[in-house]
Amino acid sequence: MQRQILRRSLLVLLGVLLMTVAWGYLRPNPGKDRQGDDFALTVRRNTVAPSRTAPLTTLQVGRLDQVRPAVVAGRDLWRFVDPPPRRTVAVTAETAGTSLPARLPEPSSQPVVVAPELPLEYLGNFGPPGMRVAVFSDGKRVRNALEGDVIDGRFRVARIGYESVEIELLGYPGLPAKRLSVRRR
């Protein structure tokens, strides 16, 4: 019973659609001009006040075949030009309006601390978000560590992210933590 109702409603809808298309093709064309070949298209202009009647204009088909004058564009998007070089202006004490310092500060005499290279590779992590376990390898052994764990007495796992881990070097208090990303094969 349901199929018959659905089939009938689809047939009625198809019939209405066919009648609409046939009406569009078979009705007399009111846009045809009296001469028979030219068509006049009526266009409504946008008006500010919709209550007033809009003036009607007609499309002049004969003017469409006229050749338009060549348009000269101001910019060609497909031509690449190097930009002109920037001018550099030397700043002197007079041009800046301020006085330059008498002498530059001397560099500090403290030795620069260079951190040793990390022998560990970060392979990834696993576990729930609150208890992530980082996996490291030194080429011989695989080690697992939680945040705060010390590896080989020299490295501490500061933070475990989704694709990286931050490692602090013990014995170098002024150095920031080094970030290791997951090794790609």
C-alpha cells in the first residue's frame, strides 16, 4: 500500500514537471519583436524604494556585435618583475635626534656553556593523557620514562607532548630544556 502511494505521488510530480517544461517551450514568445528576428529583453533596474515602479529598458541586440575598443590594463598578473632595491639610509646622531652611546657594552667574560649532544632518540609515547610514557632509544636499548623521570643520571624528562618531548640536562642549570621530536623513518 505504501509503495503504491509513493509511486502515484512520484508520477504526479513527474507529470507536473513535464507540464512546466512543455509550457516553457510551447507558449508564444512575448519577447519577440514585431520584425520577427530581433529579441527585446526587458530588464528591471534596482531601485532604492521598492514601492515605486521601476523604469524598463530594452536590450539592443544589434549593439552586441560591435567591436569593443582594446582595453589597456595597468598591471599584468602573469609578468613577474623584481621589485626595486630598497634604499638604505645611514642613521647618524644628527638625523636620529638622539645621541649615540659613547661606547658599546663589553661582552661578558663568562665562558659560554655548550650542552653536550643527546645520545637519545625519541620514538614516541603511549598511555592515557594523564600518565604518558615516553619511549627513547640510544641505538642499543629502549627505555621508557614518565614526566620527571631521570634517564642515565644525566637527563630528566621535563614534559611529554603529543609529538615531542622536552629533556633537561642535569648539571647544566642555566640551559633551557631541549625538545626532541618523534623520529621519522
